[in-house]
Amino acid sequence: MSESKLCKAVVAGAIVGAAVSMFDRKTREHTIATTIKVKDTVVYYAKNRDELQNLINEKLEKAQRLYESVSENVQYIVEKIDEVKEIPGTVQTLVAETKEAFSNKEETN
């Protein structure tokens, strides 16, 4: 029951806030211009559905290319992180081999 009251209060507050914001002339003019622009766009694409479908396909292809690019970049970063994780073991081996080489050199002298 309280959720119902909350939703009603939020909707009422939004309506009151929108109404109060319309007292400002610039806001009102901008809202009217934006509404007309949206209406014109909807009417245009309603009449030209093929063009809308082409636009959607272009956006989907662009999103797919972006996904593939990001995926490749993430894979590259993961590979580099794996290489960096191997460095301490390599350094430790190199230090041990160097220490052993100096120890063998001192023993022969």
C-alpha cells in the first residue's frame, strides 16, 4: 500500500515540477521546439520505415564494430598482464643463475 502512495506522490511531484518549470519563457519555448522536432522526426520515420531500418542497421553495425574493437583491446591487455605476472619468476631465475655463476667463479679461484 505504501509503494502505491510513493509512486503516486512521485508522479504528482513530477507533474507539479514540470508545470512550475513552464512558467519560465525560455524553458517553455525550448520544450515546445523540442516537442515539435520529435513529432516531425517520428512522422518522417513513420512514413520512411526503410530509412529507419537502414539507420538502425548502421547503428547496430557500428556498435558491433565497437564491441569487437573493445574486445580485442581487452584481450591485448589481458595478455600483457599475464606477461607482467611472469616477470617476477623470470627475474628470480635470472638472479639465482647470476648468483650461481658468481659462486662457481669464486670456487674456481
